Amino acid sequence: MKRSLLVLSLLLTTLLVQAQMSDIQVMQYVQRESKNGASQSQIATKLMQKGVTMQQLQRVRSQYEKMNGTSAVRSSGSTTDQLTADSRMRESNGAVRVDAEGNELYVQKVGTSTDADGETATVENRQKVYIPDSVNTINGKRVFGRDIFNNKALSFEPNMNIATPTSYIVGPGDKVFVDVYGGSQKSEQMEVGPDGSIVVTGYGPIHIAGLSVAAANAKIKQTLGKRYSSSKIRMTLGQTRTIMVNVMGEVMAPGTYTLSAFASVFHALYMAGGVNSLGTLRDIKVFRGGRQIASVDIYDYILNGKLSGNIRLAENDVIMVGPYQNIVDVAGNVKRPMAYEMKKNESIATLLKYAGGFTGDAYKKAVRVNRTAGEQYSVYNVNEFDMSSFRLQDGDSVTVSGNLRRYENMVEIAGAVFRPGQYSLGGNITTVKSLIEQADGLTEDAFAGRGVLHRMKEDRTRRVISLDIQGILNGTVADVPLENEDVLTIASKQEKTNERTVTIFGEVMFPATYEYADDESIEDLIIQAGGLTDAASTVKVDVSRRMIDPKATEDSPEVAQTFSFTLKDGFVVDGSKDFTLQPYDEVYVRKSPGYMPQRNVSVEGEVLFAGNYPLTRKNQRLSEVVKAAGGVTKEAYIRGARIERPMNDDEKFRLNRILQLAKVQSGAGFDANKVEQDSVYYVAIELDKALANPGSDYDVVLREGDRIIVPEFSGTVKIDGNVMYPNTASYSSGKSYKWYVRNQAGGFGMGAKKSRAFILYQNGAVKKASGAKIEPGCEIFVPSKTRSANDKISMIANLGTSLATMVTMLATVTNLIKTF
């Protein structure tokens, strides 16, 4: 009973440990035990005893390899190999080139190191290899094939899980599986030791190194057959060993590399970063045991898909990449114009084959060769019969020209035919008539009275032959034979018509220039222009016609004819009904003098009914609109009422003229762009007098867009300009402007121009300050004595507060200056 409880306790403990050991803990355990000196088999056994399954061991192994970034070469009996001893799938166990950062590549190279006990061991290190794009170019031209080993998608890495070739030579480091089945059941994995033997449990060592897979299989069957006479025996190859090969010569990273035993020459070159700028692709040599066993031509693989020479490598093979022999450039009309590496004695015909052959428009009878060899440059013109025998040299440049833009059997017809274009001369097309018939004849608008035939002369200039097309077609005129590159042109009536136009101006929906049409009337053109606008006058429509007199012998003072018409209902012209427009006529639809769009003004502030009001006549006055708005309220400050008026085009023009004059008088130092220009200005009014005397000069005439503003009473006075402290003060009745400056603004400032001080009233009026009455809401402004031209204009432009505008200030200051 006690023994059963002990076994149960041990089982529960094992299950608990198994449940608690994660992948990270397994990996940490392996590293810790390795540092303590435990062998790989001991570590594997202990892990199995702790309940770690084979699936978890395989997963840990994969994570370990990912963390290290490469499947490094593993020594015999490594932990990961022991942990996956039952797996028969092979993995790539050679060095891996990793594209880490764009063009920066890593290759894993082999070296040696000496430990503390003086023992030498093989180690691997990762070396960064930068492959510049210039490796693939010669003299700025890309060399065909040089980028094959710089392509990440083309690594030539061997497939490890193919059927084992029977010719594969077994060597130390290979792992083999020996399976016994039938009467006896046994499966065992063994590694070929350094002495070339495997040790079969219960039997002893069997030497198989140096034998092919087939021979090793036969030897094991023969050796174990006596013991297992009633069973079958089979040996298979498991994980292959790694080999060390040397890649030397003109490669990016020459050195010794650890590769899979299945690796080929191409994979080794890829690992070395490919050839450098001097390396050859055409004659890469492979040496084994001091004897050359293969020669690799990369072009044979790229162009023909042949892998001859790309042999499977063996331990201590040497791959030697020498310098290239000839780099030849081909340009022009070939399918793949670029530079190519040529073997010695290869011809132009071979180069053209590498370049994909001629393009369709290439001149194939001869090519041009520029040669740099020798003391001076030389050029050769090689015809098509010598291309196979002309040998190329390093630095040669071959140019393939295109065909001349000439024809040997072409005629062309253009203009008023149904199928214009180029036609083959000969057969059915030999004359002008046959060419027109081949083009499906003349169109309806063809001008058949005359055609033009352009014919090439011997010096490649053209001469013109005039033809009676109609006569040729009906047989009254002899047909004209055609020659190579003749061009027949037949004019179209429509071509001339398309150039003729008529133009309409004024009160139509879409005034523009329109294409002329025969028998077109004024009504037709108006309808084409979208019809009349509401402002159009029907009593006066003018037509201007250009003067055309081809028989005139002297200059005429008249430049155009003018016709005037009246339109009635339905656009019927009151006058000659047969009047039609002519090409280049200009039609003017006038604006009706009785048309007047609505005009509005607005009344704001202290009135009973503020809002927009229409002007019922052109000379409507201020008092009428204020009365229409119900009059002013009790809180209204009538003396401060003002009108804001938008500038019209004429006023804007005059303002710009003033600024230009100011610039002329002030010189180059004045910048008109810095002067602030408002789009509105203020009209100084006296609303109280206007209401008391309707129709008087105080009662100003309004215009569209005016804003009548009646403010509330403002009991303040603003002091601004060259004073000690610009301020806004309470209004005091009967005080002069100087009193406000001295008592409310701290006095005049340094350089103040007292004699030029002025007052801007709330209604927009401006008066000289001396002797003027101060009213509520006004502004006292004291200018400075000296200012630059720009300062003067800026002062004028910014005199007032929000009430001041550009036009009013310029006019007012000018009047003040005249008064002074």
C-alpha cells in the first residue's frame, strides 16, 4: 500500500512539473545545464523525465533558431538535434544570408578560435556586406546578369527534403536511420563519426564514410543480415552534414562559408554577395582536390535555362571568380539595349542574340562598332554577312540604327475623301483616279474643281501639280500616274466654312462668337445665343459688317457698314425680311432705356422701422427714406447720423490716381500697397437740417447701397494723435479742444503740430480744431510736425476710427491744406 502511494505521488509530481514548465523555462534549463557541464544526452534525458514532450522540444528548437536569426551549423550531438532525434525531415543547416537593412546584407563566414585550454574550434561569424548598385554597372550602363546574385527572391538555396540522390557520398556529420522490420522491429538514428563509422546498438561500428548512399545501404544490409535473417533492413539519410567551401577572387565577400552538403555553386556565389565590379559571370571555375572539375557560365543559365556546371559542392571545394574579359555595350534598335559580358572571340551575332535580337524597326543590314582599343578610337561598319565573324573586344560599343523614315511603295491621300490615309503603290493603285476610288471616293462637300498633288523631287524637296479632279473622274481629263511618296490633297468646302464666324454683343443670355451658317438671320443668332435678357431693347438692334471690295483700287474712309433694325413679337425684323447675316458680322442688342433694376438703401439705428427700403426714383432724398422708416426715436442722436456709401468704379479709379500721384511726388520711398484702402466711405450729413428743410442742399440724394445710420447719443470725446496719452473722455459742454488735450490727454506730445489739429465729427464732417465747437461723439486729432511720405499717406488713410474712410480723408485734408 505504501509503495502504491509513493508511485502515485511521484506521478503527480511529474505531471505538476510538466504543467509548470513553459517553453522559456525549457530553453533556460538547457542553457543552465550546459554551463554546468552536463552533456547533451543528459540534458535531453532529464527534460524527458520532467515530462517535456517531443512536440514541445521541437517547438523550443524552432524558437531558439528564430532568436538567433539563422540556422547555424550544429556540432554532433547538439541539444536541438538530440531533442528532435525522431524527426526524419531535413533542415537547411548551412549559413544564411539575411537582408537586414535594405542594401546591407549579412553573410555567415567560418573562422577558428582557441579556447582557454588551447583547443582550436570552428566558429562562425556574421559579416555585413554592402552591395552598391554600381557593382551592376560599367561606365553608367547596367551589365546584363550582374544582379542575379543580389536578388532576395533568388537565393538558389538547396531543397533539403528531396529524395536522397543515390550518388550522395556519406561522410562524417551525416545522420542516418537504420530501420529493421519484419521478423524483428527496430529503428535507430546514428551520426557518422569523425572516423567515418556509425555505431549500431548491440552490434558495433560499421564504416560507411566515403560510400555512396546506395553502397552504404548495401554494406549495412550485408553486415546486419546475419543477425536479422528473418527481417528486412533499410538505411536512409537523415539530416545532412555541413561542408566548408572557399569562394575566392572577384566576389563581394570572399572567404570560407559553411553550407549544406546539398549546396550548389550558385548558392555559394549568392552567399558571397555575388561578383564585384571586376568579376566574371562567364567562366567561374570550381576546383576539388587541386583539380578543376567544372566551369560555370551564368549566361547559359539566364538565357537558356541550363544548369550545366552548377554542380553539388563537396568539402573544401574552391570556387574561383576571375576578372571579366570583355564588356561590350549595345545601343539603339535592339530589344534589350545594355552592356553584356562577352567571352573571348565571341562575335556581334552572339551579342545580338544576348540582346534579344533586332527590334521591328531596326536596320538589319549593318551595325556600327566604336572601338577604344589602340592609340586612337576607331569605327567599323559591319554588314550582315560579317556579323558572325567580327570579334568583339573589351570596351567596344555597338550601335544598331533604325530604318529611315522613308517609303518605297507609299502614296497618301488627304482631305475630302471618305478614307484618307496612306496606301500601297502598285496593283490596283497606280493613278490619281484609282487612288480616289480606293479611298471610297469624294465626300459630299469636296471641292472637286481642283486638287493638289505634292511630288518629291530628287533633292527631297516637293513640287506641286494642280489637278482637275472632276475632269479626271468623269474622263474629260487624262488621268495622272502616281509615283512613290506622292501626296494628293482634295480641299473641302466645309474647311473654309468652319473658319467663318459671327459675333453677338449686348443683352442676350450668352454673348459670344458663333460659327457662321448660310441663310442665318438675326433671329436665328439671338436664339442661338440663348435669347434676349429682360434689359434688352427691341427697338434698336445694330449689325456691323466688314467692308469687302476685292476690286478696290484705293483706300476707303469707311471701315464698316451698319444696319439698324427693330424687333417685334416672335423676333420678326421690322424691315427687309430677306436680310441674312454674312460671315464676320457683329450684332449689337442694346439695353432698353426704360429698364431699371431695383435699387435699395438701408436705414439702421434709432428709427422706428429699420431695414431695407427701395428707391422709387433716381433723385430720392434722405428725408424721404427716414420718414418712410417712421422717423427717428427719442433716443436718437440726430447730429451724429451719417451715411456709409460703397465706392463705385469711378471712385475707385480716382482713388488709385491719387495714390499714383502721391507716389510720384514722394519718390521711390512710397509704397501704395501699404496704404489701407476701404471699399466704403462716409458722407457727412446734417440730418436735423435735412428733416427740417426737405429738398434743400442738406437733404442729400441717395444712391444704391447707401446705409443710413442714426446712432444713440454718445457722451464721449476721443483724443488721438501726437498727445501724451491718447484717451477717450466724457463730453463737457463749452470746452475747447485744447482743454480736452491738456486735461484729458496729458497735453500735447513732442513735435505736435498744434496749428494743424482737426476734429472729426460723428456724422463724418471734418473741421479745423481751432475755433471749432466740440460735440459729443467727435474725435480730436493732433498730427506730428515731420513725417515721411509714407507716414503722411498712412496718417490720412487711418485718421479716424471706424467712421473714417479713405476717400473722405483725402478730400477733407486737401481742403484743410488749401484753407491754411
